[in-house]
Amino acid sequence: MKTEIKSMHFAMRDETREYLERKLERLGYAKDLIVDIIFSFTKEKDFKAECTINFRWGSQAHLMDEDFDLVAAIDKLIDKVEHKISKEKEKVQEKK
């Protein structure tokens, strides 16, 4: 699983990047299901957190969340990512 992290209109601190990487360790069970996962964080009025997941079987998911706090946005986004991965995994297993 290849991970890419982008930040726009602000410089992401190393502590925040490390926090995101620690959260991504929760997705270790799905690393053979995902080709790459791309995170994009934008600072406008609030922080906008987006994630694009490219699955091994060709499907793609785009998730988004907003919050005034970047860490809270990361937490909510990772929860959504976990939920989406489990739903996609179930779909693929049902087709088999």
C-alpha cells in the first residue's frame, strides 16, 4: 500500500504527519487490498480532509470531511476510511 500525503495553503507539522501515520497503522489489515491511498488536506476557513483510495480490484473511493481542528478532521476521516474499506471488502467477498 502506497501512501501519499499533501497539504495545501499550510505547512503540515511533523507531529501531525506522524499522528496520521500512526492512525494509518490501524489499516494494516487492508494493505493487501489497497494499491494506494492519497490524503489531501486544505486550510481555508476550516480544515478540509480528503482521501482517495484505489483498491486492488479496480474500484476507487473518495471520502471527505471538514473540521476546524486538523486532528479531529483526521480522526473522522480515518473512521470513514475504515468503514469504506470494510464495506468494499464485504462486496468483493460476496462476489466470490
